[in-house]
Amino acid sequence: MNRWTTALRLAVFAALGAAVLGFIGDAHSGEQPSINGASDLLPELASYRHKIVYETNRDGNWELYLCNADGSEPVNLTHTPDVAELYPKPSPDGTKICFVADEGQGDAKVRSVYYMNTDGTGRTKVAQNGREPCWSPDETRIAYMKDEFKKFTYADAATKGLFFYDLKTGETREHVNRKLHHLYTLNCTPDGNWLVATVHGGMGFSHTILAIEANGDRVVDLKLEGCRPNISPDGTKVCWGHGDFCAGVADLDFSGSVPKATSLHDVVESKDPIETYHITWSPDMKYLTFTRGHKFKGPVNLKGLLPEFPGVEAPGWNVFVADASATNRWVAITHDGKSCKQPSWVRVREAAAK
């Protein structure tokens, strides 16, 4: 055997050994080795007309980006180097986006609620010291929570009180239930009768997802383990972060005297340390978008906060799209890992897409 053959064999064995060790390492850590997922999903998404908006700090500042469903043609909607725009929530008709903005520095920092047109124009302030907004089904009102504390905090459950802002009159009214607090990720059902949100350490609950009567004082535990629910456009389903590592889907039933969630299953299944968060429905319920990345890992000091919080740096996190009818059929649509989070689908009418 000549020295070249020996060298070739050694190279092959080294490569095989590295592959085996890499496989063992991934199995030991639970990390899924690829962010590309089901690459055959990308051609589907390339022809899908609806878009996605998300927060990212790829420009060295938090901005809101709009892109096609496959991640192509990303556009910065905000362009504000001194303001951090976060938590975008498009209106049901896709013409507007409500969001929060962190303004000021140090002890003067304040988080407030705004809305704008989907192209970034027409920016309008809704409330100072406001958080976690969502739209009414007819796009005439924005619901939001107020900050629990005067001093700024990134903790998303630091809320107290639920309020409704009327876009036409500019007036605000408080929800009839004045005991609502520690809520986040607010959603409204398509009929406008119920709100769904996560509660953390408030109202007699430890951590769960609640259905809240929109015009009454009833509060019902949907008994979904996890957080950050998103109601489907037809109101029949909910997706949410099923623990830290899975994207769950369940049926929603508001027809009886007590709302309930049934038929729970996971569409995306990750393992520690790869977290899965911020799951939302596409307008036709064909796809889900979500974010995925490591638990805190790297040189950044998060000061005890979690990377899934709006505005908290999440090194390596990207935006993904999943087939809602399958399990673990997903693909990354961002790749820079610059804290790409909080994605939501933006409805695009057929005429506008042509």
C-alpha cells in the first residue's frame, strides 16, 4: 500500500469518525443539527402570496422587517436608529401593523404602543407605557395592557389592566374586569367575544393560557401547558409554545358554556437546548411561522431575562415556516441569527399580489 492510499484511507476514517462524533454530540445535547429542515418547502413558499413581519436587531438596532413567505426581499419598515420597534401584530385585513416601541435610554426608557400602515407610513401612537397589543376583528380597535411598574422592564408579564383604543375617536376605555394583570400575548377571537392570553403569576394562576370574556368578567383556564397563544383566523384552533421546545396546535370550542381546548398535538418538535417560540397562523391556516434557537448561549449578558422576550437579544435565533398539516416539516426563512423573532403573517389580497 503506497503512502497516498494510506493517506486517503486515513482521511476517510477521520471524516467518518468526525461524523459519528458529531452525531453523538447532537444526540447527547438534543440539538437538531440543521436549520434547513424540509428544503422542499421553499418552492411552495416562493409562490405563496402572504408575507411575514418580524423583529430583528440585524442593523444594530431593533427594527421591523417585512419579507415574502420564503424570506426573500426583506424590507426594513421602520428605520429608526434611536427607537427599538418590536412585537409586530398585523391587522386581520393586512393593511396595518400594531407594535411596541422602546424609546429613551436608561431610567427614562418607556415602552409604548403604536400602529402604522403595512408599508411603514402613517405611524400613530396608541398609548404610552403600553404592551402586547392585538387587533379587534373589525380593525377598529386595538387592545393592549399597561406596564405594571413605572420603571422599565423587559419582562413580558409585567402588565396590569386591559384597555381598548378606538382608532376612529382616539378614545381609550378599560376592560370591565379591573382585576386582570400579568397577562401577555393577547389575541381576540374572530367574533370579538373572547380574548386569549398567557398569564404568569397573576389572578390566582401560576402559568397557563386563559380565555377572557371581552365584554364580561369571566376568565377560563384553557389548560394548555406553555404560553404565547395565537388564534387561527377562523377561530377554530389555537397554536402556542407547548413548553419551551414544541409548537402545539389544539382545537378551540367556544360554543358551550365554558370555552375549552381539545385534540392537542405538536406540529414542530424540538429538544433541549433548541427552543421553539412565537408560533402564528397564516391567513389560510396552511402554514405556521415560528422562531427557533438556543437557550441563552454566548457572550451576551441577558441579566436573567429570556431570549424569547420582546427586545431581549437572542443570538442565533431565526424565523421558520412549518407545514401546519404535518409534523416537523419546516424550513428557515432567515439565516443571519440576528435575533429574528416575533414573526406574524401579513395578509395580502389577491389583487395586490399580482
